[in-house]
Amino acid sequence: MTDYSPANSAPVHVIGGGLAGSEAAWQLARAGVPVVLHEMRPERATDAHHTQDMAELVCSNSFRSDDYETNAVGLLHEEMRRLGSLILSSADAHRVPAGAALAVDREGFAAAVTKALESDPLITIERGEIDTLPPEDWSSVIIATGPLTSPGLSKAICDVTGQDQLAFFDAIAPIVHKESIDFDKAWYQSRYDKGDGKDYINLPMTRAQYETFIEDLLAAEKHQFKDWEKDTPYFEGCLPIEVMAERGPRTLSFGPMKPVGLTNPHDPETRLGAVVQLRQDNALGTLYNMVGFQTKLTYGEQQR
């Protein structure tokens, strides 16, 4: 059996301080293995990150369903908790209301992950870009750089794997200030009353309003693609709403805007045409994100 004590073993190099790299470094350290965790931020920024924290969430603040009895994602969450996951313990500590889903205050979550990694005596964090494949004298390496890999390392990985590109699509996740919401029309309710039953803010639409929304959405001005996005395929699990709308006028009403499992207390007799759900985005409860509304619309069009 190999003795992985710091005194007589070479460190494992983990490249990338995102969710996967942070968890890998943490689990290795729990097993007594010394780790060097490489993160290029802030020495080299990305087009999506805003801080130098580890495990920064750049899109949704949701980890999806947390129901381990009926959902495979929730079961994975529970398995990770039982294995001492840093990501899950930090998420639980900075959880915000989200029905049956696990959602977090993104800043508090990333700060907690970073603090835990920085405080661990077996983990050394090195800030700086790794722009090529690791040197041969690194005996054990985990590359966990994800979709925002630096150009040099991305090319090196493509050369080794024979793949043309590493795909990623960046879309804006709109945030709404709670003070701007008209609660004479909106109401609190989780779909099918899951969780605490009132974890989401719901904004109703009639069928006519929904159809007008779709028309305006399809005609709205979009951001121009960045150079690295132009030939990148969409990720089907995180499509911009305008792309979903292009697939058919009813697509959104069967997707993130589906009106099922909800009752408008302001007008319970009128059938809902569609619903926009807002999920809490920070611990203070002052910011809410629009669920499933990642988009490439310009800021002006979003406000309109």
C-alpha cells in the first residue's frame, strides 16, 4: 500500500480551480495526499469570470434538483455529501430558497470554497497560467480546466486528443432586483409546492401576452458573438431562450415558462398562459435570477 504522507510523496498537480478541480484537490488532501492546485486567475482573466475565487459560478446559481429519493442529480448530491464533498458542504452553508433544487449565494459559496482550500496545509495554490501540457517531472496530474481553458493548453489538449475544439457557449443570466417586482401581479410559490412551497417568485402571462413576448423575443437585438464563440455549438442543456423560441412558438411554454403546478392567487380562475419564475440569487434576498432565461439579448432589449 502506498504511503501518501507529505514527507515521502510527490504532490498531485491539479490544473484548474473550478468545481471539479477544487473538489479533486480537497478529496486528495483528505486522503493525505499533498496537492498543488494551479489556477490562472487573476494572472490571466477569462471572458466569463469576475473574481479570483475558486469554484466561481459564472452562469446559474443552481445545482439542480436536491431530491435524492426521486432524482438522479439529487442522489449524486447525497453521495457527495456522504463522501465529505467540499462543494456540497459549501453549497449547503450558503444555500438560498429554491424549492426542491439546491441553489446558492454564489459569492458566499465561492469564498467558502476558496477559504477552505487556502487553509488546508496539504494544498498549495499557485496562481499562474499553464499554457501547455504538464512537464514530465509532474508524476501525477489532473487537468480540470473545463470549458474556459487557456488557449495554449486548449490547443495542446486538442493536439493530443485529435479533437478540433473544446466547446463552450456563454450566455447572460439576467438578474432582477426584488424592489422592482410588482407584487400586485407576482406571487410566491414553488412549482407543485415543493420545498417550503414559496421559494420562487412567479410572474404570470396570459396566452396573448406570451405570444407577444415570443414575437418580440425573436425580433430583439442580440449581442455579437465573441471570436471564440462564433463556431461553437450550443449546449443543449443551457440554450439561450431566443434559440429555444426559434424552435417553435410553444417551446418555452413547455420548458422554463411552463405554467403547470402553479396557481395565481390574484386571479385563480384564469388559466395561466405562461409563467416566468425568479429564483433567489443572494443571501440577502435582494437579487433574483430569471430561471432558464440565459440569453444573448443586449442589455437594452432585456430592459425593454
